[in-house]
Amino acid sequence: MRPINIDLFKEFIQGAYITEATKDKIPYLEIDYHSFFCSMGEYAEQLFEDPKAVIQETTVIVNTDFRDRKSNTVVVFKDTFAELVPIHSICRKNTGKLIKIKGLIQYKSQKYLRVIKTIKKCLACDASPIFGDVCPICKSMRIKKEEIKNTTVKLTLREDSSELGAKLSETITCYLPEYLMDQVETIILGGKIEMDCIVSEEKSKPGIYLFCLEVHNFKTINDGIKSVILNDQTIIKIKEETKKSNFLDLVSQSIFPNVVGLEEIRKSIVLQMIGSPKEWNGKILRNRGNLMILMVGSPGVSKSVLLRAVAGYYPKAKYVSCSTSTGIGLVAMVRKDEISGGYVAEAGAVPLAQGSICCIDELDKIPKDQLGFLNTALDSLEIPIDKADVHIKMPCDVSVLGVLNPKFKVFELNEEFYSQVDLPKDFMDRFDLIWGMDSIYDETTQDLISDRV
């Protein structure tokens, strides 16, 4: 590794970061990587290949020359040029290197102490670290192993399935360092996050090691519909288009080009995407603003086609089939953390669609006694969890587009609606709009379908 030019680095800190470097009680000194690269050149490039060495060297200089020697302020590099690596692509060649990853927060532990390394210490003269079984200073053999612990928070990061196509999303464990503990509250279950991390390995079982990530820095990402930025010209054009009497027809046809008929249903889904403002009375939610839609129909009437189109079009939308999920899996579960020993909440498919739409297929496959788990999420846009020592309200600002088959498989328009739907009434009351879809088309629609096929 190329050694650091100490004088050049001191000059860099004095010129750009002297005020921040000399502040009292700061857990970390944040340095812009671009300016660091412009000043330090080739040395800065080593951050990606040997990040621990670069961070340690720069941290020692900052604490020695600009702060109290007992200070433990860490140098953190922001806006790095680290390679963006998908979670499923992390492999042995990434070990020890600095990479950038993105994903959804599925699990967040409580704060706990984690052993980061074990050193040998001389009990006679207090020297450390000692290599071997004899102290090189006092020649004593009274050597004791000592564990160095830091406060940490364990995260499970899941790949965003909307960015993977047909690939299955994978997860990876991440550990937040002690100097980022004051930012833990900004990490929300179901939220998206971008991290610069050092890839390492941890022992899972005898003979089995798993990849994990030591977080260097992070920032939360808002990639929902609110992240879409329109320029003034586009806004003017949209306003002009909305004046057309067939505006909703044009939009629905562009989003669902392969669906024939179902005009009113398609337009209602467009309105669900648009949404409406929430109304609050202090801290009490009076009008959730999110439209909840349920579609009940015979097999083969394009219900799943509509869901998959929404999941593929709308930012951060999620598609989930209840044939492979449970009510608890949709909402959240509480489990015991293997490392800290405490109980933690893990977000399900619905809160992972935070700020977007969750498309739920085959709702009739969920046991009826488990549908109640969704009631509060649909009604108040949050999931209260009070189990074991977990007492939280998980944000769930999500619109739900649900689909199910009728009780007798075929939907009949001339039969009473509720007699054909095998769902609890209190669950159905959470939906603002319920559509019944039969498989009988007029001759014109059938001709259009056959032309598409």
C-alpha cells in the first residue's frame, strides 16, 4: 500500500476542514471524497482496495494533530466513487474492499455490544497489544485476552425486487458502527437506503462463513412517487392534458396496453396511483388519502395482469402472491435476534412498499383468521406491534390493490355479491372500492381480445 503523505493531508484538513476537525465531541469527521481525491491523488484511490488502512491512517492523524489524543473521532468519506454492487453479486473478490449497495430495510435490531476484535494485554505493566505469550517490555507471562467491543445495530438489507426482473431478491447482514448511532432513528423498516460498506465475513456455523457488511456511511433514499421531479414545461403539458375529457382513458391505456375492456377498473387504478392529500387533526389521521381497491373475479379476466402492470410501472410498488405467503408475512413478524438475544420486528411485503402500492394476488389463499393482521395497516397506515419486548408502530403508508377469486371460482353478476366472496366483513370494509369481474364479454370485446392474441 502506498504510504500517506502526512504533511499533505494536514494541509488538506487545515485548508478545508479545520473548523469541523476541531469541534468538541464529534463522533466523526465527514470529508468529501472528491476534494480528498483532488488533494491526495493516488493515495485516495486506495480507499476502495484497502479502506480499513486508509480510514485508520487518516483517523490517527486527525486525532493526533487536530484533536485531543484521547479522542476517537473517525474519518468518514462521503459521496465516494465506490462501485455499486448488487447484493446477489457480492463474492469473495469483494472481501475487504469498499463497495456501494442499495436495498430495503427488512430488519433492524436494538443497540447492543459487539466484539470487533480480541487482543492480548499484559497484566503486569498494562501493555497492549501483546503478540505471543511473553510481554516484550517487562518479560512477564501474565497475559490476558481482552475483548474490544463497540455499540452497533444489526440490519438486514433486502434487494429491491422491482430492480431485479425475474431474479429472486437476496438479503445480507449489515452492521452500523458506533459513530453512526445518532442516525439510527432515521432508518425506517421498509425504507430504502444506500450504503458505502466494507465487505467482510462472519462465522455462521462450524465451517460456514457468510458475507456481511461493515457500514462506513449511509443515506436514506426516497424513490417513491415523491421522488419523481417534473420540470415546469412538463407540468404545464400535464395540466393541458388533464383538461381533455378522455384523459383518464388515455393514461389507463398507456399503463395497461395489453388489457382489453375493464375501462372503469383501469381508470380507478390510475386514480389510486394519483392518490389524494391526507387530512390530519393534530396527530390524528382523519383521511388517509390512500385508495384501497379490491377486485373479485373469475379466473382469466386479467386480474393478475393488472397487478403486475402496476408493480412494473409505479415507483417502488411491490407484487406478492398469497399462495406463497401468510398474513404475518405480509405485515410483520417478531423474532428473536440470534446475536443480541432480544426480540426484533421484521417488515413484511406491505410495509416494504412504503410510500407506494402493494399489489396482493390471491387474497383468498390466506387463512381467514390471519387477514385481521392487515386491518390496521389498511385503516391507519401504521402497524402497531406489541409482542415480547417489541413495542413500536411501524409506518405503513401504502395503498393496497388486492385480488381474489370468488368462493365458487366463477363470478356471477346476477348473484348476491357478498355470498360469492369468502372474506370477513371487517376486512372488506377497509377497501374503498370493490370490483366484481365476470368473464362474459360482448362480441366486440371478444374480437379485440382475439386480435391481440
